[in-house]
Amino acid sequence: MASLVFYYNNERIKIKLAGLSPVQYRTQTSQTAA
């Protein structure tokens, strides 16, 4: 189960998130907002 959660948050690519994983998207948006 933990590996599924890791995949879902770190490796899965979302078209809605500009082709980034959720973690990458969050990191990118927090850096540009700062």
C-alpha cells in the first residue's frame, strides 16, 4: 500500500498539472510564488 501512495504522489504524471507529478507541481508552484 505504501508503494502505491508513493507512486501516486511522486511518479505519476498528470496532464492537468503541466505534465508533472503532484509533488513536482507543488514544489514548482511554491518556488515561483516565493
